[in-house]
Amino acid sequence: MLISIDDYIKAGRIAAEVREHMRKRYHVGRTLLEICEEAESMIRARGGEPAFPCNVSLNEVAAHYTAEPDDSIEVRDGDILKIDIGVHVNGSIADTAVTVCYNPSYSMLVEAAEHALREAVRVARVGTKASDIGRVIEHTIRSYGLKPIQNLSGHSIASYTIHAGKSIPNIWTIGSFALQQGEVYAIEPFVTTGDGSGVVYNGDVSNIYSLVTKKRTGDKDADEFINMLWDRFRTLPFALRWLRDKDLRHARDMLAFLLKKKIVRAYPVLVEGNERYVAQAEHTMIPTNEGTLVITA
């Protein structure tokens, strides 16, 4: 294979252990900051590094929320919480997610997401078209009377790169590519209610960042900050709370400056179009000629 399989397997094992711990944990009354820090501490304690800040997206927020340094938002009874976890070992990334539901009215969303993921993994192998995976995901979700989120998708993964350019849709699409041996893919169905819009839009909050380029700005302070980001994260996403050893006000100012210069990008939270609740499930897999290796199983 063209990849370091041992590192991927280790990253996948760590991600699966943390995901299952978070699935079983009772989160009502806990802050999103506590959840993020627990997940990320578990990753590091097992010999991995977070590949991105733990996502803790509540209710109609489908993805891309992570805790602020002093985040006081708590999980409440009646909430549905997506916990999206990324682990890397020497740049080899495993990406997985679970939805925990504290509202019986939405338990079917979780069931549909998990079922769609199982069916997608079942058909995914070398040569399978991504559009056919999308067809299976969509058919499974719609069989529950629910909707897939059509503008969110799974993705290929490469060294130190979470989204490596190829998309695995959650609906049937025209035009596609075939899964290849030696490539790594994340499959992640997102499910909303039957009266949801089935699409997400960018929300007002953006608190996950990544470095786009190491281009010099001519400002010594900013250039030193860029070097620090590269040394710590390369181009992987990071959160402001990961910079607590720095002056956070200064870090905020630097990030705002670098965003304007397009040297850093920010990822806005993604909100369901009709503000309906969303569930997510996700595995990372490596197709081979012998079958499919689900490293986060």
C-alpha cells in the first residue's frame, strides 16, 4: 500500500476508543469545554494528537463548533449532540463521529445516521463509485422518512490533510470517482428531520482555524506567530483554546490580522437550513482488494 498502515491503524484505534467513551458518557450538565478537553486529553494520553479540535455541535448546528477558551455552554436535557473526533499519528489521520441524544423524539435521527453508515461501509470497496455510496446513504435515510444533508459529504484523507480533495456524497449524484486501493476515506452521513431543508448554511460563529500558507506579511510579530502555528499544527485545524500558553487577546488579534491577509482561514459553524436537528455518524476506512479496513470500527 502507498500509506503507512500502522500509523493509520493506531490513529483509528485511539479515535474509536475515545468515541465509544464519549458515546457512553452522560453529558447533560457538562460544558462543551469539558467535553472537548476530555476527548483531546484522552487522545494525547493514548499516544495520538488531535487532528482537529473536537467538534461539539448541538441540535441544529450540524458541524464545526468547538469550545471557546472559557466556554460556558452546557448540554441540556432534550439536546442532541454531535461529537466529531480526529486523531493523527505522524500525520496519518482517523476521523470519526457519534451523536448522543437526550431527546427521545430525535432518537430516530441517530438510528438512521448509524444505519446509513453501516450500509455505506458495507458497499465501499476498491472500485465502488462514490455516487453509489451516496445512493445507499440517501436511500437508507429516506426509508426512515428523514432527509440527508445534501451539501455535506465524506472526504478523502491524506497525510496532514483532513479534506484531501475527493468527496463522498450523502445523496446520489451525477459524476463520480471510484474508490482506490491505498487511499483513505471518511464516510459521514448527516441526517435531519423530514421537514428539514436538507442543506446547511454558514452560521455566525467561526472558532476553528487553519493555516493556509506560510507567506510572509512583513510584520515581525505576525510572521513569528505564523511560524509558531506551522510548528504546532502545520495546516491542520486548531482552536484558540490550544493557544492558552500565549496571551489570548494577542492571539485573537493575530488571527484577525491573518484572516484579513488570507493566511489563516476560519471554518464557520454549519446550521441546518430550517434550523431542524441534525445527527451524524462517521467512520474512516481504507479499501483494499481483499476488502475494506474500517480503522475506526
